[in-house]
Amino acid sequence: MTPELIILTLAALLHAAQFVLFATLANIELPKGATLSPRDRDQLGAPLESMLSVKTARLQRAYNNHTEWLLLFAIAVLIVTMGDQQTSVTAGCSVVYLIARVLYVPAYYFGLSPWRSLLWLVGFLATVTMLIAALI
């Protein structure tokens, strides 16, 4: 397995861990059965996120953000791998992506501004660099 695929696997495990952490805290905080319901506003009385504590809602947003950006990273890894374009640059970029995403979670949880946004940018640029490197 290439270093990029190993990092993609670790990123997927990070994604699963983020979900478990968020879901556990949400189920502790929300009224009994709220997450088992269809989560309709009229049934719950408010949007689900507004019923969460500030930090648990941040975990949800961090998870949602990773849901959005993991796809682009996975595309970059697949292009690099299937195109046989793996280099030390693409391997390094994948490591940078994972480190940025791991650090992004506590930065978001603790409301560390502007660090959260800078970590997001580092992960994004690492992914874009992988895509460009595959074309060169």
C-alpha cells in the first residue's frame, strides 16, 4: 500500500472517530430519543444543533467539514495512486493533510481562532498540491 493510501485510511479512521465522539456527546446532551427520531424541527421544538452545547455543536461542524473535504483528499490520493504519480511530495502532502485535520478538531472544539481556519487552509493546500503534482 502506498503512503498516500495509508494516510487516506488513517483519515477515514479519523472521520469515524470524529463521528463517534460527536454522536456520544450529542446523545448524552439531547433529550431521550432525539437522535432516533426523524429530527424534524416541529417534532423536536428546535433545530438539533441549537439543542447541543457550544462545544458539541463545534464537534458536529468539524465532522461535517471533514465530510466535505475528505472527498477531495480521497480523489487526490486515488489520482496519485492510480496514475502512478506517487512522489515524496505527494506522500508529504498527505501527511500534512492528516496532521492538519487531526489538529483541526481540537482547534475547532476550543474555538481557537484564527488557528482553526489556518489548519483548514493547510489541509486544503496540501490536497491541491497533490492534485497539481499528479499533473506534472
